[in-house]
Amino acid sequence: MRIVVGMSGGVDSSVAAYLLKRQGHEVIGVFMNNWEEDGVCTSEQDFADVRAVCDKIDIPYYSVSFAAQYRERVFKHFLEEYKKGRTPNPDVMCNREIKFASLMELALSLQADKLATGHFAGVETRADGRAHLLRARDENKDQTYFLCTVTQAQLKNAMFPLRDLTKAEIRQIAQEAGIPVYAKKDSTGICFIGERNFKQFLSTYLPAQPGDIYSVEGKLVGKHDGLMYYTLGQRRGLGIGGSGTGERWFVVGKDLKQNRLIVSQGADSPLLYTTSGRAEDASWIAGPAPVQEGEKLKCHARFRHRQPLQEVEISVQGTDVLMEYAAPQRAVTPGQEVAFYLGDECLGGAVIA
């Protein structure tokens, strides 16, 4: 097959390309530069790594920019969510709107049979004719959480060559093959924007509105730099002491009307826990929801990446998902994604409301 591989300059996508080439496929590497500041590309080193890898494994490569699409479809939404006092997950939207939309369109325009990436996930077309998104063998690295809103059409054209490999095995394959990035550190930070001082970065796009920090009992305990900088369950960076008891303060809520940050003491404050919730804008990979309206489905969920699977019971009302948790869940954060699972399959995802 002719396969386009989305390459970031990291070891995962490099090994994905290498394995596909070794299997005899025609492989084309594509590097995306989707974030530009003041006209300067911030990812020159990553593209240099992609060039070195592609030269080593002898495949052609391209560099493309979807910066305009990224700003319009991902970054704009990212800022809107912060304005509402929520904590968005740009990586989830980035996969659906850029990697498996803009990059997929490019791959198909190059007459590619598939688009492959270095995600830790699997895809399988089953007897029902549908593509199913499957969890990776390396549970600690599984990335289906970030892929939970891809569409059926996108998934049908996708490949994930790393599903059955652990991170250690990937690095070993890269080292043995002489792939120059075998020891490169994993990237973190915002999708395509990377690691940076988050407060400073966000303040260049949204004006900060400092305000007061109040305890749940209504006592003024400090000042905040702007509600957008804080998330549910946060304890670092609050700048308030233990107030006699020595217990740490945690963010338990935001009062947008009065611009107040609400905090409580103790990591196990009951205010950090919920037994049910609602998510909106549900996206089901199969197309239709896995449960009829008025019925309930017992399944599992993840409220954040790398969280162990949690038992839940869900029902749907239009594009909303109502969730009841088998065990109380800590710091389920509005704006973040919840991904739903049945066995080894990711059913889809929704935004925690």
C-alpha cells in the first residue's frame, strides 16, 4: 500500500514509518508545522529530525502547514473555553480537526491508501463493516483517550502500527535500526504549540482578570491571577498557606459572576468528589450511540489521559451523556474530555459539562 505517515520528529512516528517500510509498503513522511509566531517557525529542530529519520530509512518526506486551520478549528475553541472558565483539551480536538482531517485530506490527495501515525492505539474493521478503535497493549501509554472523537470515516482510513509495542520496545527497535531519534525525549505541552510558560502564553491572548480567593466557608484567603489559570483539584501555585491546620488548599470551584476562586483544605475534601455528571457534544465512533435513549449501558470511562478505567453507567439524551459512577470520582473537570470504553474498544467521547 501507499501510506502517508504523520511524522513529528519523535521516536514513535519514526518507528511507525520504519516498520511500514520494512513490511514493503510505499511510505511517505509528512511533517506538520501548525503553529507560527511572528512568522517564525518554532519547530525547525523537529523537522531536522524528520529529515534525518527519513534519509536513514530512505523514504520521501514533505513539510506542510495547517496553521490557519489550526487557529480556526482548534485554537479559537481553546480560547473560548478558557473564557468560560473551563479547562479544554486541545489534543482531542487537534486529532479530529487537523491530524485526521487536514492531514488525512492531504494523504488522500497523494493517492495514499492509509494515513498512519505513531499513536498508541489500534484499529480493526470487524464483521459489522465498521472500523473499531482499540486500546494499546501498553496501557500506560494508551492514547485512545486523545482519539475518542475521531469519526468513522476518519478511522477507516487510519493505521496505528504501534498498537502491540511498549515504549521500551519502540526505543529498542529504533536503536537497532540506527534511527537517530531513538533516545529523544517525549514531547509534552499543548498540541503543536509545545512546552512554554502557560500563564505567560495564555495572557498574550486573553486579558487576565485578577480577583479574590475565598474558602468554601466564605472567608477571604488570598488573591488569584485570573480564573482561567486554575483548574479543579489544583493545589500548586495558589500562594496561600495552610491557615493553622497545615493542610493544603485545593481549587474546588469558580464563581465567574463575582470572579472568585473557591478553595477548600485537604486532598480528600468531599467537594472534590462527584458520583454523577453530564457530558455534552458526544461523538460516537460507530456513528450511532451505543445505547438507545431511555436505556442505560454499563461501561468504563476515562476522565483524563492515563487514568485507570472507571466503571460507569451511561444514558444519552440527544448529544448529552448522563453518567453515574460506580465509585466517587475526584476532580472531574468541565471542558475536559471523557472517553467511553466497552472491553478493549473506545466507543467515543464527550466534553464534561
